[in-house]
Amino acid sequence: MNRCHIGTILALLSLSMTLTVAAGGEEGWRYLYPIEVEGKWGYIDGEGRLLIEPTYEEACPFFEGRARVKVKGRYGYLDESGQLAIPARFRHAEPFSEGLAAVELEGKWGYLDREGRMVLHPQYSFAGPFREGLAPVAIAGCWGIRWGFIDRKGNHPHQEWFKEARPFSEGRAEARSFDGGWGFLDREFRWVIPPVFKQVGPFSQGLAPVERWDGAPRSWSYIEREGKVVIPGGFEAAGSFREGLAPVKVEGRYGYLDRFGSLAIEPAYEEASPFFEGRARVKKGGLFGFIDGKGRLVLPPRFREADSFRGGRARVREHDGWCYVDAQGNRIWPPSR
């Protein structure tokens, strides 16, 4: 299975700062879409034209003009012309973010730039993506694993370490204390919001979802950047805001909340994902479709699986295999298997 295409993880369930499962095109980069033909992976453009021949064991979305591909069991990076810009020599590799990508070589993680130069040599037990000039990294020792942050030069601009840490978003980083609670750090690595929560999600559009420890079935709410609860909610699950809406679970069904705390889209779905490009993936009757910001079904549930829209295209699985569709549901690439 292509590890890049397991599907979009719901923000409701994965509360870390996840990279968008997209085709590229972020910040002016070109959109190219991975496709599979007879067990090999290549790329098409938004019109369904084959641009990079299917020759790879795996092919991942483009980020910042580079895409991870797998060759003989190792990962390298393609450029947008289809050339292997960075040779396939890594056991694991992550997408580029802020000009750097985390890669694993012989059991240790480091960072390379878009030209393939190793700017921070492999030395970490794990390395996360750079966000706002900082990246979370893990170091193993006799004490076990501890997490901290590095800048682009590899400096640790703090003294305290953490049980877990996630990338910065809107000037706040999710971190877990050694006592087990989650809270938020500011850019001075101070606990601007104390680690008193069972789970937290990243800040987005000024708000973050948090779960209390009380064990109640409706223990999710939303806080602002200083930690004040602004949407008490009492939700069974809560995801991050995108395009002014956030997926929430109420009485076993998912709907969408606006930033004022009102249910803008009534809970009616078995699953719900964040909005991208004015569309959100929802599940009803065991199948996936897409709604718009008003809650209207713009693509009725008919897909067995689906990823979010990027560049006006979504990767979906119908009864006869995977394909890409446009915003109207028309296929631009036929099922690849």
C-alpha cells in the first residue's frame, strides 16, 4: 500500500498538526497528482494528462516543488519535471516544509534542503516539520525519549524538555508535560496555557480544540490563544477550524460549528473532515460525499473512500477503483485499479 495515500485523517480524530494530503500546488507551486497504473506510480496534471510515467513503487504529493518517491525500497525526491532531484537513499522521508525536509538515514533523523544538501545531519530519534521557523525533535537517552525544538541552524533555544511536542501554529505549540497533561507553549517556550488537558488540537483561526480530563462523554471545547474557554460546547469530538467552520460530534453524529459557537451545519454524518476549497468530505450511509459551507450536498455520497479537494481535484474510490474527480464530480482520470 502506498503510505502517502491511506486517506485524509480526520481532524476530529487526529489532533496533531497534520500535513495536508494534497497534490501540491501550495504557495504557488504547481499541482501534480499521484496515480497508480499496474502497481507503479506516476503523476498527472489537473486535466488528467500523464506528465510523469508510472515507474515508482510509491509516489507522494508534491510540496514546495518536491515529491517523495520510492525506488528499490528507499525514498528520494522528484522535481516537477519528473527528474530525481534528490537520490533515493533514505529509509523514511517527510514532505518539505519551509524549505527543509526531515529524512531518516541509518536510524537517525536529520534535515535536507531542496537541493539535497544535508543541512542538519542525522542525529535525532525523530524529527517533525518546520513551522514558523522551528521544528519539534525527539532525542533518546538513558532517561527515555524527550522532545524539544530546534531552529533552522539546529540550536535548541530552550532549556525545558517535554514528553511530546508538535509543530507551532499561530504562535502556539502543543506540548505534553512529563506529568501527562497537554498544554501550549509560546515562542519563548513558556507554558502560556498550562498542561491540564487530556488532548488538544492545533490553533487555527485563533481557536484550538481541547479535551478535559473529567471523563465526561462531552468533554471537548474551544479556547483562545491565552487559554480562555470561548466555546464551552461539551462536544464528543472537536476538530480545528478551517474556512470558518470546524467539525464536531454531537450525540454520535458530526456537524459543523462556526466561530461563534453555533451549529452552522446540523449533525447528520458518520464522519466529517475539515473544509478545503469550499468543500468538506462527509460520510453518510457508509459512503463519502462532499458538502459546501452552507451544508448543501454538492457531491452526494457515492464514494467508498475520498480525500479532500486540492487544486479543484479530489482523489476518490468508486466501485471500480480509484480515480480523480473535479468539483462537479466528473472524472478526470479513470480508476487505476
